Amino acid sequence: MTEREKAAAGLLYDANSDPALLQARAVAQDLCMDYNQLRSTQQEERLQLLRRLLASCGEDIIIEPPFFVDYGSNMRVGKAFYANHNLVVLDGAPVTFGDHVFIGPNCCFSTAGHPFDPAQRNAGLEYAKPITIGSNVWIGMGVQVLPGVTIGDNAVIGAGSVVTKDIPAGMLAYGVPCRPIREIAAKPRRVIL
């Protein structure tokens, strides 16, 4: 079983010395560097690089630089996606964003975890668990999402939260650790004339 296959199965794998994984990360880092050097007016060039880097991306995707990803090949983004500056996605396992997701600055989505055993950790072993973000989700600035988390559709995650467990659909959640606080009730919309 290859190290990539071990990662996909959720097993401990060696991300630090496997030539195939090192090469895949180097290619992704180069593409991120190219992306981060483009000017704001070069939107078409940005989109072309994202299509090369990511497993898939929908229409109307904007990721403000700087943007960093481990592989990109495990990241899927729906349509009308917006991420503010300094998005970090450590995608050793799949990271999936639905449609109409908005992400504040300085957010990190990490599928990577490390064993508690020092010998395994020192040997460079880690595991990866998928992250899934539903559609119509708003994630405030400085949010950290940990391995294995699912955030349901229409949820709002408050700024500075550390999301360690799943958040149900339609919930306002925040804190360290992040917890569902209340359901987001449908309110009449204000009309500004």
C-alpha cells in the first residue's frame, strides 16, 4: 500500500519522506507561489491556476492571496466561493466546500493530525481525515477547522473559533472549542429603499 493510499484510508502514513508525496507538495507549493504573485487585475490567470491546482472548482471562485495548500488535488470548491486573505488548506484527505461559501481572513482547514506517541510522531507519521463544508456557510475570520469535521449547510461559524466537532446545518456556532449556540431562525428581510 502506498503512502497516498494509507492517507486515503485514514491510516498513519509517512508524509515527510515519501518521494511521491514530496513531489506532489512541491508542485502544489510552486503553483501557490505563482498564484500569490499575480496582480488583482489578473483574475483570469488566477482562475486558470486554481483549475490546475485544485481537484475541482466551480464558477465565480475568488481566493484572495496569499493562499496555501498542501496538495490541492484533494480540495474541491463549489460555485460562488469567496475566501479572504491567508487561506490555508492542509489537504492530506479530501476537503470539500459547497456552493456559496464565504471565508474570512486567516482561516485554516487541516485534515492532518499527528499521533500522541512520540516515536511515531518523530518518525514523521501522521493521519488525515476529510473535512466537509456545506453550502451557504459563512466562516468568520481566524477560524481553525480540525481533521474529520463536517459543517452543515447554512451554518455560521463565529470569528476565532476552533472547530473540533461537527456543526449541524443551520446553526450559529462559535467558541474554543466551537459549539452550536442557536439555530439561525428565518427573519424577515429588511428592505432598503
